[in-house]
Amino acid sequence: MHSVLLVGVPRGGTTWVGQVLGHTRGAVYVHEPDGTHEPFAFRAKQHHFNVPMIDAQSPRAAAPELAALFDGALAGGALAGTWRDRLSRRAWSRVSIEEQLAARRTGRPSPTLRLALATSQPRVASAHAHANANGHVVVKTVNSAFCSEWIARHCTPSAVGVITRHPLNVIASWHEFGWNPPYGPRYRAMCARAHDRWGVELPPSDAPGIERAAASAGALGFALHEARMRHPDWVDISHEDLCVEPAARFADVAARLGLEWNGEAAAQIASRNRPGTGYATNRVTADQPDRWRTRLDADDARVAGAILERFPAAPWLATLP
């Protein structure tokens, strides 16, 4: 079986890419196994931030349940299907976002959340993926920018693709969705990492939202850029490039990842090339590369650009306003 790990950032065009590649011949697509919809993901990351910060050389014991999570996802990602798993998911469906946030903040989960976590299980190997002679698994994550190398080292996907999108497009999408920029311990930890690793000074936690959004998009994007530069075998997947000539460039990306392009995947591109909003993956692809110019006002673009300029040798430096 051939497994592909796709790593990107939230609102980085990753679902579009993952779903199209997930329709290549013999492929099974696993959507964000470490996302907030998964009780085992919460359990695996409860001693880490939602975007775990784990160095490449750290042992598997640094986050054994996170490793088990990706082991199962890269094997096909089927639900465990046991009574424990069903009980966990029923309990999880009754857990509010506020309960999750409170548990992360205090370390004291509510009784319902405690039940969901205690009975949660990682996904398991997919019978379909293993039964298919050309079985491929495509796993997509947007929470692994600071631990992608660690996952690749301990969970050994056959190929890794890094999905990049211009950070101003990412910031514009966050702004359009009304997402609050990070603050508090997670933001401070990210700032410390940027300072220690790259010598980059980022705005403090009480800085305006546009500055913290730019700092976050820049740090996530630069962490993935740095990881890919250390691994020349990892495949660079530019969202903007895919939008320019999607059919030909998707086929090339699929080949470099060891996937077999087919008519079904091509049809996915054509069917999604239409107007769409929100979490839908329908978009007019030709409109996407410079969409930030109409989604961010000039002052926000200038402020965000000044923060993004602080990242040394970042691939976006030449295209900032």
C-alpha cells in the first residue's frame, strides 16, 4: 500500500487538493484525522497545543498517541467500529466547543468529555485500501506544521506533499470567516519558537488581530517551508500554481506523489470550478491566486506584509505589497 501525507495550514486550499488527489485511481482519502471532530485527536493532543510543536528528533514517546493516530490514518483511516469507539463518538457529539476549550485551559475535562476521551480509539487500517492491489491512502492535515518531520519519521508515509498558499490569501480567508487570531499560551509558544529557531520577533499577544494573524500565518507557512527545504524528496504543492492550470498541474503533482491520475480525479477539478463560499470547496480557480487584493483592505495588507517580511528567505517575500 502507498500512503501520502499532505500537510498545509488552515484555509490553505488543502481540502480541495486532498479531495481531488483522493479520487486518483485506487485511493482512499482521510480528512484531517487530527481535527477537532475526532475525540481521539483531542486525547492525543491534550498534553500539546492543538498544533503540536514537536521537533523532528524527538522520540515517538514524546507523543505516542499522536503517532498511533497517524499510523491508523496512513493505513486507511477507517473508524475502529468497536463498542468503545461508538460510545466515545456518542459522548463526543454531546461535548461543546466551550467544554473542549475549558478542558484545554484547566486540564479538567467535564464528565462527558472524560468519557469520550477514555473510550476513544485511533482509526484503523481500511479493508478497502488493503484489498485493492493499487491501494493508495491520501491523508490531509492542517494541524501539523510544527511536527510534520516528526510524523514523517515515526509514521513513515510513502510520500509527503506540502501544500503552500500565499499567506495573505490565508489571512484574507481567516478574516472572511471571522476567525479570531490566536493569543495566550499557544501564541506565546509560537512566538518563542520563531525567535529561537529563526531569530524572528513577532508581535505580542495584545497586538492588533491583523498582526497576530500575519504572525501565525507566517510562522505556520515558514515552518512547512523550512521542513520541505530539509527534505528535497517532499513535494511542493503550490495552491496558486494549481489554480493557474489545474488539470495539467494536478496530474504532475499526483505523479510526483506516486498516485495514478485518472478521469475521475480530473472530473473533480471540473465539477468544483464554479462559484462557492464558506467551507464548500467550489471556487472559480482563476480568481484565487491574487484574491487577497479584494478581500483585505490596503491598510491590513500593508500591516500584514510588514510582519511577513520578518521571515528570512521566505518564498513569499517578492510578492508582498
